[in-house]
Amino acid sequence: DLTSLRAAIERLPCCATDAGGTAQADPLNAVGIGQFSDIGAALVRRNYRRDAHESDLSQRVFGRTPDFVMRKQAQAGSPATWIRGWLAPLRYQGQLVFVAQVGRPVGGRFVPRNDPHLILQGNVDEARNYLIQDLMYSGGLDKLGFTNGVGAAPYSQPRTTLDGATYYTDGLRAVVFFATRPRSMSDVEFLDWVPYLSEHDIPPPGDPADAHQ
């Protein structure tokens, strides 16, 4: 049931690791639930495409590289929001459960195309929220909720990844349930899990402000 699912999601790892499983990599700030065809259709409708870089393959969850990497291309093919996803050892009512890392590169659309050294932009919550907006516009979102699992209290401490990137997070993981048939935004069900407030969008003083670029 949903209560058991929430508990299982909160027990998932907070972050990816390096190949040795010792150094902490990027935060796992989203979970997608549904059939692969429905997940893929919703993302493709919002211009996400398969696009794995060397930097993506350095991340490990459950001891393996991402099962898929998708990117939404900015103007002129520049790198924008990425989604690195791993199939989790969970199922919900026969549907697949993917844990994912949603992020954007420092520099946004000004990063050279095919740059092999993309650095995570510090406001990872903003990238997560952009994905939610995309999914709502795609018509592929059935339910949405938030759980704990990424970190401690909002913006308590900056965290550093294995490539030296520093990020802040409110500690919440977005959980999105994909619909088989397109649904309007008014039909999306919001789960009464962890409350989400607009203040979570506000980065701490001194955080890089280039996420909109």
C-alpha cells in the first residue's frame, strides 16, 4: 500500500556513489513509478532524450551505472536538465520503481555541447521542481508526493559530491506516479505525505544563481 511504499522509498540511498561505493556522488531526489513505456512517453513529450555522458557513468547506485540517462536539450543543443535513473528493488502494485537524480549543469545553456566535465549546479531542488512541472504539462502525471530521504533539515549544511560540486537541498524526494492515459493538471492527485512549501525553492545566501541560464 502507499504507506509501505513511502517507508521503502525513504529507506533508499540518499545519494549515488563512486565506483568503489565509498565517495558520495549526486543526490537521489526523485522516484518514478509506472511502466517503462508510460514513463518514456511522458518524458519524450517534453523533449527529453536518451543522452549519457562520461560524467553520468561515474555514478553508481545498487552497485551499477544508471539504467538510463535522459536530457532535455536547451537552445542550440546545449545541455540542460538531466535525469539519471536506476531500477530499484521495489515494485508497487506490479509497477516499476525507479530512483533518480535530477540536476542541471553549472553554466546552463552556456556550457559547450558535449562537454565531458559537467558540474552539478547547486540548487538541485530547482531542477527537481522543473521536472515536476514538465511532467504535469506532459499529461503523464497521475499522482505526486514528497518523502524525506535526501538529507537532513533544509539547507542545514552544503554537501560536496565526488566531482567537487557543492549543493544544497531541502532533503525532500519527489515521488511521481505516471499515468497510462494523458491526464489534465486538475486530475493530478497530491498525496498527503511530507508537506511541501514554496520556501523550499529559495536557495541560501551565496548559492550560485545560474540555474536559470
